[in-house]
Amino acid sequence: MAVCALCEQRTGDRACPALGRRICSTCCGTHRRKTVRCIPSCTFLVAAERHLRERRARELVQAWAEWQGHLSAEGQEDLWRYVELLAQLLADMLHTTDADDEHVESAVAFLAQTLSPITIVGAAPPMLGRMLTETLLPLVQEGRLSAPTLRDAAQALSGWLGAYRTTEDTHRFVHGLLGLIPPQDRPEGHQGGLIVRP
């Protein structure tokens, strides 16, 4: 069997579609999306992403259970329904938009600032933040969502994200959320509407 094209030490037991050569599983894991520009359809990449999302989803479920308990203890359980709404919207957007945890935190903070009675002129809004506000502001204007509660939930989520995200894994929350909330299956040509239940 061929020797790994990267380390030249171990057996090349995987055919790497990006390199067009055989590499070992260790080098595949080490260099995946770092020094090797992986092809999205690579079965090894797809499997690794699925396992990572499942692991991060379990971590997120545990962390959110603790946070929800904390909010309830503080008498802020009404925020949780809005946090869940934000999570669903973010997951829908993140399934088609590339962003890391810092982008998500900035987007949620931007939404909170937009809903604030105090206007602060700043830099251009983050794309994800603009998407969130364009989706939610009409619902606030129609009276289907409470602006103060949504603002407080966005501020709470932004603060929680600041503590939850890490520099070691810049997609810790994103991977967990995508593992927890898979893409919604919609019939071809159907543009789903937002179901609001807070």
C-alpha cells in the first residue's frame, strides 16, 4: 500500500480528493481545512463535520440547560422563548451563511443595539446582524414580538456567547447550534415563513 503523501511515514489509507493522492487518517485529521483545501463533498470531511457538530451540540445542550436554569432563578424565564427564537433564526441563516462565533455575537449585539432607544452611530452592520434585524423588526412593528423583551434576550445571548466562545475553537457555538438544529426540509420552490411563538 502507498505511503502517506504528507508525512511519508504512515500508510496512506485514504484517497484525498483535494490532493489527488493517498494520505493517512492522522494527517487527514491534522491538515483538514488547515493546510489542505478540502472539497466539500469529501466523505471524510462530511463525516468529521457531522461528528464535530454532534459533540458540540451535546456541549451546547448542557450549557444552555445551565443558563436557562440561571435565567429562571433570576426571574427572567420569559427571555428564554426569545433566545430559542433567535437560536432557530441563527441556525437557519448559518446553514447557508459562513460565520464564526464572533460574527454571531456581533450580529446579536447589533440586533440588541438596533432595538435600543439610544441610537449609536457606528461601523457598518454585520451581515448576519442585518439579516436578523430585517427578519425580526417587521414582527416587532406588527406587535407580534415585544421589542424590550427581544432586546433583553439579544443582550443576554450576546453576553452569554462572549463567555461561551473560545479562541481554541472559533466555531464552538456555531457547530453546536448547527448540530442541534438541522436544516429544515422545505418543498422545492417553497419559501418558509417564520413561525413566531413567544
